[in-house]
Amino acid sequence: MKSITSESLVEREEFQHTAFRTPELYFGYELAQGRNQLGNEQGFKPEQTVTYNAPQNIDLHKFYLTGKWHNFQDGMRLESEKGSIKLLFHAKEVNIVTANMAEIEVYLDGSPLPEKYAGKDVQDGILKVREPSLYNIISSETASTHELELRIKNTGFEMFTFTFG
């Protein structure tokens, strides 16, 4: 897949499923094994490309995909021209570990991301991914529950994990 791995960019957190803070969410089938974090009914399909469709209702602490995504042991790569990632989270901060160039529209609770919630790597509701790294997308003063949607328009975008603070 590539020389950059999620393990080199973020330390794995022990899974703690709590209502107080969403745990790290892993996009690789090996890292996510036994964690029940991918909410789509299609689930993980090791080393396959899967067309994901998000349901109408989503659960807290799980992520949901739309579009065609290839499943790798340490992450997923968008194979369609566009796709999205949606999740219901509880935290003050949201970060993603990702690779490959992309411009991502960030939505919070169904609307473009309000400036007061924008993390340091988001400008005007857009996250510009330029290199493999951890990107801060949500930053607020208090922990709360929100629906986050990332709309991606770049084939080849790679996603490894969400981290929360």
C-alpha cells in the first residue's frame, strides 16, 4: 500500500467504550479487530474494495462510510471519485491520521463547520491534506456530542484513524 503506516503516525490506544469520550477509531481491519467500530452493515472485507452505503441512523462511537473503499490491514483508501465518512462522537477535540492529497469539506450536525469549532488545520470549513500526518479538525472548549461528516472528493485518499481529546 505505502511506506507510511498508521502505527508510525499514532500510538494505538486501549479500547475504552465510554459515553464520556469517543475512543480512537481504526480504519484498518487488523487494528479494528474485535472493536465493532465500523457501523456499515458491509463491515470490513480484508484486501477487498467495498461499496459502502451509510444508514439513515448512526450510533455513537462508530464511523460510517459512503463510496468505494479498499480495505487494508492498517487503513482504507477511497477508490471512487467521492466518498464520505460520518460519525457521532463525544469529545472536545477530533483529529484524523491520513495520507495522500485531498480537500475535505467538514460538516458538523449537518451544516458546514462553524468557525468556532474549527481545528487548527481547517480553514473555511475545508481540510487540505498535503502529507501523511495527524490533522486537527474539531477543537472546542467543552466536550459534547456531535455528528461529524467528512466529504472527500479525491480518489486515493487514505484514512487510518480518528483520535479524540
